[in-house]
Amino acid sequence: MKKLTIIRHAKSSWEHPVIDFERPLKKRGLEDASLVSSYAKDKIIIPDLILSSAANRARSTAAIFIKTLDFQHVDFQEDNKLYDFAGKDLIEVINSCDNAINHLMIFGHNFAITSFVNAYGSVLYDNVPTSGLVSIDFDTDTWQNLSAGKTVLKIFPKDLK
């Protein structure tokens, strides 16, 4: 059994004169990431590996979740391939994971996240919002052979407000 917990980065700011990759989080993004991660604290098992897009907004979101969930001891890696909006690279990153990893947590971007969740999960979403978290269980022993799994958890900020 493999478990994937996937989180879309928190709401980012367009107010700063920086390239897209460097955009920081907005105040609302900071608040929503804290809200979702606090609510998830007793609902998420410890992952074996945490991967994040190297973009500032994804890394910052990951930092909030890692601190709130007390996952500082979990292996954390940034992957430039997760700076992906279409979804092809996201799937490649997941498929290339070591099969010793049973629970993988990923921080990334839309449209890739919504596309993946809808293609591989058992529940369809119009949009996984910023700071949205979805966990999917897969009845397989390998990341390379993923097929449809079961959506077992969804936490969206609007559901907590």
C-alpha cells in the first residue's frame, strides 16, 4: 500500500517585483497554511519523504506544514521538476520514488495537482485550492505502477472557516 499526501502551495502575492518562481506568500496564504496544517495534525501519519517544488511559495508552505505537524525529522527534498503546472513532471517525480517509501508528501502547483488528484483519486474536484490537502491511498507496492487509488482525506481552507 502506498499513500500520497499532496498539498497545493498557499496563496501567493503578486505585489512584489519578483519572477514567478520567487513570489512569496500573502498574509492569507500564511493563515490558510497554518489553519489546514493545524487541522491535519491528528489526521496525517508521518511521511517517509517530503518533496517540494523549489519555488518560494511551495517551500514556504512546506515549512509551515513541517513545523506545525512536527515533521522536522522527516527527509525533505526540493525538486525543480515539481515546478510543474501541466502534471507530466509531477507524475514522473512520483513514479521515480524509491519503493521503500510508503507515504510520500508533496508540495506543488496547480493545474498539476488538481489534474493528478482527479486522474488518480476516487473523488473529483473542480479545483484543489491554495493550501488544499488531499491524501490518496494506492493498492500497490510500487510507485511505478500507480493506477486509480482511493481518496481518503481532503482538507480545504474554506471548509475550516
